[in-house]
Amino acid sequence: MRKRALFVGALLTASILLSACGKSSSTAEPQPNKGEENGYEPVTIRLAYNLPQDHHISIGVENFAKTVTEKSGGKVKIQVYPAGQLLSDKEMNQAILTGGVEMGVNSSTLWASTVPAMGIFDVPYAFPNHETAGKALSGELREKLNKAMEEKGVKVLMYADYGYAQFANNVRPLKSPEDFKGLKIRSIGDIPSEMIKAYGASPVFLGAGEVYTALQRKTIDGATSGTTAMLQRHYDEVAKYLTINNYSYLEFILAVNKNFWDRLPEKTKHLLTETAQQTEQWIRAKAKEEDERTAKELAEKGMEVYVVPESDLPKWKKAAQPAREVYIERAGDLGKELLDIVENIQ
């Protein structure tokens, strides 16, 4: 296992060095047309992601890769490296930008450090329901975000809906923003951290794999994440209270190095785009199902669940205003435009 890990690491390092010199890895370079009957030119594309393999996004991504390979008759081959096997979430974006890997799946929260406008999905209560998110990502918001990403050298192929972020904790039910006061809460990004501070708590940055132990040892009082992750990572064993307030609609981005994308034949681009669109719709529908299923299962496993009434949400949103202001400050005019687009969706 150690030898294999060393080999994969060496392969990635070599790829990044070759890309930095303006060259392409031998696996990534589209080959000349050999006159195949189906018209696809041979190419191997590496795709990395960090989510657990049984997560609905992972299932969708694996099926995307399988479908592309099958429809191309094996000519467009996508090699998938799951669950952080090739790259950590912190390494992912830079590897995609440099061409160290051709494709990768990472959170919009982490992409916001490259394109601040991508933080729109972290703005508290910007997306009141799954349907709003779907409509927003079918129009102008998507176009503007895609353009901003392409200006940085990345082609967005798919927006994969993770679902809503919620709060788990061990101290007390969080029935109002005031209940957060004095707590230490694991955060998932800069904008959510601003909201946590606005509610009177202290944000703590931890990797997803560290949260269980931190809750168990009481080095943190609570954490924010999606209920899908909470169930998979067994939060019910180390946290008593769950608050459902749907404050952030988490997105993961299937991104492609743009230089690599631009060299692909149009037929291959069409296949990748069409399959990604179909996969995106499946993942979006699945996200809503999984949010509902996992919240119910966490309750069945013993967590005390409090669902914030819709009538109380304006109070939660008002208290989170500082986080919204930080987003506008960082994302500028584009950030304001995106918020206007979302708020005007009917």
C-alpha cells in the first residue's frame, strides 16, 4: 500500500512539473485521430475527488466517468481517483489550475479563495430551498460564475449539489442565534465563520476527519456540515443536538483544466458536457432526498432535532448580516449582481 501511495505521489509531482514547463502529461494529451469508427480520439483523463465513495455526489461522479468511457467505446477513458486517494481537498484546486490533474471535484467554498464570487453558496440563507438553487444554476448566475472561473483557467463542467449545511452540538438545543453564544463550532469556510462569529460563537477550522474526535474529546462544542456527512461520519455517537436551519446550500464543482479542455475535439467536449448535464440533474434530485433521509435517520439514532420554523428565519438571517457584508466586500460588484439574481428568483 505504501509503495502504491509513493508511486501515485510521484506520478502527480511529475505531471505538475511537466505542466509548469508548458508541456502535457502523456496520459492527458489527446492523440491524433486514428480513424476509429465511432469518431472519438483516444484520451485518458484523470479525475480526483475527496468525498466518501458512498456519498451521492461520488456515486454520480463515478457513473459520469463510466458513462463517458462506455459511450465513447473506451476511447475517452476517465480514470477516477476517489476519497482523497490522489489529492487532498487543499491540494485539488492548484493541481487542476496547473494541469497536474485534468479533472477534479471540490467544494465551491474552497474555490472561493480563487474566485471570491463562488462564495455565493456560503452566504447565509441566500438559497431558501432546493428549487431556488436549481433555478439559479440554470441561468445567469451559472453563466457569470463560469465566466469568472474560466478567466482563472478553469472550465466548470458540473455543479454537484451536496445539500444544506446544518449545526450539531453537545451543549444545548440551538433554537435562536443567541443560543450560539460562547460555543466553539467547527466551521467549513470563511463566510460561514463570519456567521458563527455574528451569532456569538467561535469558529474552529478542522478537517472533516477530525471532527468526530474533537466532539468526543470536547475540544469543540459543535460543528456545521451537511446531514449526509454527519450520518456517514457518525455524529450521532458524539453529538446530542441537531439544528436544521438550511443556512448554506453546499455545492461541489467538477472542474477541468481549461488548457486541456481547449485542446479536446468538439465531439469529446460534447460527450463530456452532455453527460455532465445529465449527472448534475440526477445529483440535484438526490440531494433533496438525501437531506430528508439523513436528517430522519439521525433523529432515529437518538439526536434531538430542532427544525427552525420558517417564521423565525428572518431573525436568523438578520443576525447573519455581517457574513453577507463580508461576501460583498470580497466579491465586489459581481457578488452584488449574483445576490440580486438569487433574490429575484420566483
